[in-house]
Amino acid sequence: MLDPLGARFQVPSGTQLIHRPSATEPYLLLRDGGSRPSWSLRAEAVWPPEGSLGPAMAVLHGNDVLAKADPDAILYQGTRLIDGRHAHEAWIGNTNASGAPVTLGWLTVPRIDGQIMLFTAVTTPAMLPVSRPVIEAIFESITPIDTAQAKLMGSMALESTANRFKNALPAALHKLEGLRRVIRIWQPDGAGGSGRELAFGILTAEAGTVDAIHPADSAAALGSPGVEGLLVTVHLRFAVDPARDRYLDQVMRSWIAWDAASEQWYLNATRKQRGLQNWDSELGLRTEASVGQPRPTLMVIREGGAGDRSEFENPVPPGWLPRSLEWLVYDVLPGQHGSAAMWAAWDPSGDVPRMLLRRDHWTAVPDGTFIVRTWQGMDGLPSISRVTRSGPAFTDRPDGTRIEIVDDDRIAALWQAAGLKLR
């Protein structure tokens, strides 16, 4: 589902996510995942011309390319029903900016709020017999989810996840004590399991007190240094540019109370190049609700070695995913076939501190494991994880990278063979 678009649709396996929506460019761009891509598809929400009748058709025929097209170049114009709504479709032959022949296809679907879901496909005349059925299958799979309905469904899903999560604790947290996992992050190239090593990490979990996070700051900020809970440490090393001896070491120590009512984390990222270092840090504090503050509150402070600093403070919504459990969701909340969860989660990737919605959906497979699809924020394509009874085995992300659980010997052999520094 693309949140601003208000629709769900299915894409073929291997489809690549080229552009994810942002505040300034709220559209999704997908491409055929083959070695020589044969099509691309852009999805966005637009407003029809003012005073227009039949808004979906108005958007379609207001398109300059279609409006000015030679009638002989129009391959198809017609209407199809999408969830009971009249959607308009057109295909034409045209040329691109360099004069090469292309084939363009559009589908417009009305939304209840007056906006139009616009899908724009691009292929070539030579690939049209193969590409058009694929794109039209995507059109056929579209299910509109309008804004008000999406908000209601999201609120109900967050509450449901919060209840399931609360019932699973604290027993699930205690079961994680003593856990140690070795994480490999790499870019497969499709040739016999080989590829490029991107990062490796060590995850450990143990019982501990909050002052183990960052003794100088975090315990003092919360004012309860002796409180016990689960302490999770994740140390990741990224091979940023090995040829120039550039590595990034990221250590996050996070703590969560046994009842999950409060948490803290401290993340330190150190960039290293030929003996020189620079750093960034992030301190997160989630306090439990109180008489004067009826909702839990999250405060996050980011600082950089150059002296820059940003602060974020916001009430915590139901269904919050503790930062310490981002790598451990499938251990704490085991799924059933068809079960789903929606979380409010911290966005670790953005330059600006913010929360996002995370959605997980479990599907059982015959060998007794699960396939879990995870959508982060406005990403149009999910990450796909294989989860066994002992936890996650691997995760394939939309950008083509894979995260998998291995052992120390495997990581040492892979990184030594690639000429990378383990320390």
C-alpha cells in the first residue's frame, strides 16, 4: 500500500523500487526487475481540473501527451471497474526525449475525497506484448483504501497490536536473555550466492539495568538507574568505501523495562578513514504515563561531532515498537497464518527525527516456517523475511540487499576473502 495514494496493489516478484514517496515528491516509481527492464510504473495522487465532470476521465484527457496524440497512435481507450468505481485507461505510441519510440499507458481511479489515483506506465513497442499484460494485471489488482477508512483501520490495527504485545510480555523478554546473533548484510548478485559484503553485526540480549546504556546521560535523565529490564546491544560495521579505508561503526545499546512501560537507547556512530574519526549520537527516552502526563512521551536528542543538535518530543501512540525490539519482533510476537500487526516505530534512516508506521503480515508455508512481509512508512514494496521457530533466517529488502543470520566463522571467512577489515 502507498499511503498518500490510498490504494493496495500487487506487483510481480522481483519488481524494483526506484523511488519511494517523500514530502516533496509524493509518488512511487517501480520498475521491472529483469537485467534489462522492460517497463516502469509511476503511481501518485492528483487533483482533477476545477469544475470538471467525470474527474478520472478529465485527468486522463487533460494529459498533454494524450490530448495532442495522433489518433492513429492511440492503441486503446476504455473503462474498467475498480472496486465498483469507473476507472479510465489509455495506451498510446509516442517518442521519448531522445526521439526513441516508447509506449505509454495510463489508468485513473477516483477517490472518495475527490483526488484521483494516477498510474503511468512506460514500455517500448517491442516489449509491449510482454509488458502490457503485466501492467494490466497490476491495474486489475488495485484496491482503493480511502483516507478516512485507512485512518480507522490503522487506529484499530495499532490498538490490536498493542494488546497482543502487552499479553506477550514480560515472559517473551525473559526468554531473550543470553541471546547472541551474528548478522550479515550483503548485496547478492544472483550468481551462485556470491555478492558484495556491505556490513556485519553482533546482537546480544541480557538482563541489565538502565544505567548500562550510557552512564553519563541516560540514567540521570530518567532518574531511575537501578531499574532492571532487557539490555539489547547491536554493533554494526559498514564497509562504506573499503578502497579508501572508510568504515562506519555503529553501536546501539537499548534497554526496555520488563513490563515495556519505559525504555532508553543510546546510539553512537563513528566514521573511520585512515585513522581519522567523526561521530554522531542519538539518545532516546520513552517515559511511562503519569497523572500529569496521561500518555507516554518519547524524547530523542541527536548530536554530531560538528556541534549540530536536534531534538524531538512527541506523545507515543498505541502499538509502539520499542527500539530495543526492532531486530527481535518475530521472537517477541510470533505470528500465525494470516495474522498482521501494525506498529508506530522510530525511523532510524531519516535526517529529521520522526515516527513512521510499520506493517507486518505473516504467511505460513508448508515447511512450518513463515514468510513475513513488512512495510515501513510509505515504502510501496515490502521487505520479505523467512522466520523459523528459532527466529528470523533472512530478510530481503526492497533495495535488493539481504540481511541473514550466520555465525562468526562465516562472517570472518567472507570478510577476509573480500579483503575487508573486521576491526
